[in-house]
Amino acid sequence: MFSVYALLVSPVWGLLGLLFLFALSFVGVHFVMILQKNLNPPRERKEDAPKPAPKKENKEPEAVYYIVERKKRRPKRDYSEPRQINFSPRDEP
């Protein structure tokens, strides 16, 4: 005789398989991250970092020049008179 237990076995095994794959991938990813962190330790900072250049004494402000272009005028267009479009099926104006 067919039982309800037989119908539930396949979904339960599928769910357990998905949980197992999730746990396996989670552990694998974190294992690789920890392994990379231990194999490649962070680099030490160099004490001889380049220092910013000393500021020059500003006696006078430097002149600033701007390049300005004039707007180009578009040529004026002459349009023809508007036409009337007739959408009726007849040829009546």
C-alpha cells in the first residue's frame, strides 16, 4: 500500500541536500578567505612617505585668463505657408 511517508521522503532529502550544499559552500568560502589573509599579510607602512611640498610665499596673486568664444548665430530659415491636410475619404477641400 502507498503511504504519505513515501511522498515526503523526496522533498526532505532535497531540502537536506540543499542545506548541506549551502553549509559546504559557506565553510569553503570562509576557509579560502582566512587562508588568503594568512598567506598575504598586510604590508607595513613606509616611514619615508613623500612629504607635501612647502608652500611658496604669495606676494601677488597670479593673473587668471579666460578664453571666451562668442555664440554662433544660426541662419534664419524661411518656412513656407502651412498646408491643410484633409483626412476625410472624399477629395473635397
